[in-house]
Amino acid sequence: MKPHCYHDGKIVPTEKATLPVTDLAVLRGYGVFDFLKTVNGKPFLWKEHWRRLQRSAKLLGMKIPLPEKAVREAIDRLLAKNEGEDCNIRLLLTGGVARNGLLVDEPRLYVLSEPIQMLPRKVFEKGAKVIRCAHERIVPEAKTTDYLAAVRLQKERIRAGAVEILYVVHGRVLECSTSNFFLVKDGRLITARDAVLLGTTRNLVLDLAKKAGIVFEERDVAETELASAEEAFLTATNKNIVPVVQVDDLAIGNGKPGVVTRRLMTLSADYMARY
Ligand code: PMP
């Protein structure tokens, strides 16, 4: 598929899309977005993503300039260009051009189609490494355009052979740079609820776990629990469920993807196949 961008009723190839350099997203890092995928040609968990965009915008005091129906129509127009190929969709709400350099006037909405980029198969089979970083996102409950730590640490991540950066702040395990993080202890799932983005994949995993009778706890996760966990995994729209077998030099459990993680991977693959 070729990436396209919708803005203000028009669709152009993304490489031709433009944004004023005085947009608050550029000048002040003021913007929110959401990121979803299509599965079997349909926007996956659309309602959840739309509601999260609304929540992110509200938390930053921004108004989304289009109603849900118009945004869905824009997505359908973008999907029509794909000849049935699934893709990612990015809803980007920028602060717009400010009159005095700070005052939000008219936020601008861009809807982008992007090719799906999956991690290599090996990562799902053998499990992945993550590295720690003591970063705390500003307004963590919102999907803001602030990914400074995520971008800054990419070279370090690659050097370490890791797939993600795990944010651990004052001994609390929060989330990864673009994913949520789970531990499995005594067969139960444990994941943070506060000071993290409530991921759509995270919430789906909790739903699937509930239906399968897997007990879970949403609570603060102590860094010391990494050493006693049997399993760990991360979740995100573009990664689904990735077993985590190493955090820096620390092996998680026996250093292999665990049974609970693999069970959830199967349940989520089945859910998507039926979507
Ligand atoms: N946390 C952060 C900081 C993220 O950027 C993402 C990716 N959107 C997630 C968690 C996972 O969210 P989702 O499952 O909705 O992709």
C-alpha cells in the first residue's frame, strides 16, 4: 500500500502532505494522536481508539474538529486506496497555528494510512529483551505527541539488541515506550493501571484473560517483582503480544516465553482472525 494523508476533505500521498511550521505541534510539542490497525479490512477496536483520542484531546484541552462519522468516512476513503491490504491508521490532532505563539485556536486533524510493520517472527517465538530507562511521560493517560525518550533511546535500544524501552520510575514499573507491560506471577497477570497509557491491546488482553479464567491484578508493579516473575510480555497495536524474556541483564523466569503468555497469544490471534 502507498501511505496517504487526509486533511480538510482532501487526500494526498503522505510524502506530499504539509503542516505549517508554526503549528503548535512543531513549535511547542502540543498535539495528541491515536494509532490503530485494520484487521480483515476493518478498523480494529475503532470505538476504543476513538474514545481514547477524545480523552487525550480533552486532557490537553483540545477540540477535535470533526465528528466521529466524518473521521470514519475519511478512514474509509483512505482504505479504498489500499486494494484490500491491511494497514495502520494514525489520527493526528495538532494544536494548529497559534495567534500569539501559545494560544490554541483551531486544532488540525490529519488521518494517515501507513504500512503495517511487524517485528520479526523470531521475537514472538524466542521472546524479546527490553532495556530500562527512568522516564516518566507527561500526561501519561493521554497519547500525546511527546515521545522524546522513545526517539532519543532508539540507538541505545538497537545496540542492546532490545525491542523496547521499559520505563521504570522510582522503583515502579510503568510501561514501555510504545507498549504496555505485564508480569505473570503465580499464574496471575499483573499490570500497571496508574501513570500509563491504557492501551487497547492491554485492555483486550485483560478481557480475554477474564473470559479464559486467568486472574489479573491492575496495580502498581514494583521493580523488585521483575526478579520473581515467571513470565513477562508487552502489548501494543503494532506488536500484539510479545513475550519478554530479558530486562537488561536480568532473565525473566527461565528465560523462555511462558505458558500463560503463549496462551494469551493464541487467544488474541483467534480473536483477530474472527474479527
Ligand atoms: N503505551 C504507550 C506509551 C504507547 O505509545 C502505546 C502504543 N499506542 C501503548 C502503551 C499501547 O497502546 P495500544 O495497545 O493501544 O497500541
